[in-house]
Amino acid sequence: MVEVKFVKSIVETKDKPKLSLPEIVLCGRSNVGKSSFINSFFNRKNLAKVSSTPGKTRLINYYSVNDKFYIVDLPGFGYARAPKTEQAKWEKMITNFLLNSRNVLFAFHFIDSRHKPTNLDVLLRDFLNEFNISTKIILTKTDKLKQSELAKAKKNAKEFLSGEFDDSNIFFYSAVKGTGKNEIKKFLSKTFGFKI
């Protein structure tokens, strides 16, 4: 049985949990479905707070999985209605986290499958590359798309990833239907030995 628990929320890396563990980072635009992913992936209804209002995750949230590794949910970025000062604060928080965290193993970059990746997604991609953080794309909300639209979403992701593309770099995910859950579990198990 998987034991997953919320550990703490932080603003600065100096406040990270005392127990040092490998970290899998979740990042992406506001309202892309990271909280829904956490709840559905671990079959826990209220593990992460889900809001219909974009930009609700304003802290860096740590979740411990079997006391073996952390899922670290970074604040969603690019929510247009947030004050500029708030957006700048989020950006600084994420920058400091990536600069100062020594335990990041990997990042999942979440993109809404219904939309093309934005300029902010490109900036995030380049940012993760700059810090040499290996990344895979999770295309969320796929239950809302028809088969032809899924093919288009994959094409958009392929263009976004450019030369780094192959099928293994993209996961289709639906928090409603559970699509993609087993594939991501297999990836974490095969790549890092994390059993979920």
C-alpha cells in the first residue's frame, strides 16, 4: 500500500522538510490540473486542494511518498489576473527553489491538452533545461478531447519538444478517467525504482 502524506508548504528552500529525500517536481501554468493529478494519481480525494480559481497554489507544497521521495508541487505560473507583484514573487520563489535545491531528480511539465503550449511554457522548458533537470510532458484534461483532438495535442507537444521528441517523453493524463496513471507509475518504477 502506498503511504502518501502532505508534509509542509514553504516559500524558501531554507524551510524545506528536515528529512532529505529525492524530489520529483510538478510544474506548469496555473489551473493546468496539478492538484487534480496528485489526488487522482494517489487515489486521495483531498490530498491536494483543488480550486476552480486559477493561481490558488501559491506555495511550494511537499508530499512524502512511502518516505522514499517527495512530490514537490510548484506554484502555477502565468495567471494573468494575479497582481504583477504577486507574479514576480512566484517567479522568484520558483527560481530560488531550482537554484538551491540539490535533490531534484526529475520534473513533470504539465500542459493543458486543449491548448497549444504558450510562450510561458517555452520559458519554463528552457529554464528546466538550463538547470539540467530532466523533464517529461504530462498533457492534462485529455478526457475533454476527441481522438482527432488528441492527435493534434500530440502534434503540438512534438513541435514544442522539437528535437527531443519521442513518444516516451509525453504522457496523456485524465484525472477523471485515470488515463495515463499506469504508464506514469511504470516510468517512475523503471527509471527511479519508486513503487507506487
